[in-house]
Amino acid sequence: MPLPADFADLEPYADWALATEPERYAKRLDSSMEEMQAFYEAAFGRLEDAITYIDTFPWNALPEDACTLLHLMQSLVMVSFPVEVWKQARVPDSGAAYLDLVVEPVVRC
């Protein structure tokens, strides 16, 4: 799925544009801190622009490229705590604990 032309600089991170929380969480766990840091640094600087772009469309009618950008920014949220606070992909001191979402907010694209 393509990103909007104005966000072509984020194309190297397009593999982070995942539609569901379990996919994003699995990507986080499978990524190194270096990979997450690089994605975070590239995407965080574009967050406000992304929000502004996405907000130009109705939520029930996002074009495919805006939806891809939304999913990319959702992944940014997923890596923010590991990058900013924990310095590791897993939640510290959580052992084998895992929370499985039964319902999540989903934007249909």
C-alpha cells in the first residue's frame, strides 16, 4: 500500500504500516532497538503533518494512502515507549505476561 506522495520519505518504513495491534506488537518484538529507533526518528518528525493530512478526510472514507499513513503512525505509538522509556521492545519486569486485545478501534480502509 502506497503512502501519500508528501510522505515519500517514510517509504523505507512502509513495513511498519500494519492494520492491527497484534501485527504491530509482533513487529515491535521482532525488531531491534536500532530498527525501532530509526523508524521513530523518521516518523516522529512527521507526526503533526500526518495528523493534519489524515484529518482532511472523513474517518469512514479514508483513501488507501491515508489509511497506510494512519497505520504507520499507529506503529509509531507502538514503538514510542520502548524507544523513549524502556530502551527495549518488551515491557520491563513483565515476564511472560501478555495482554491479548479482544476488541480494538479499527478504521476500515
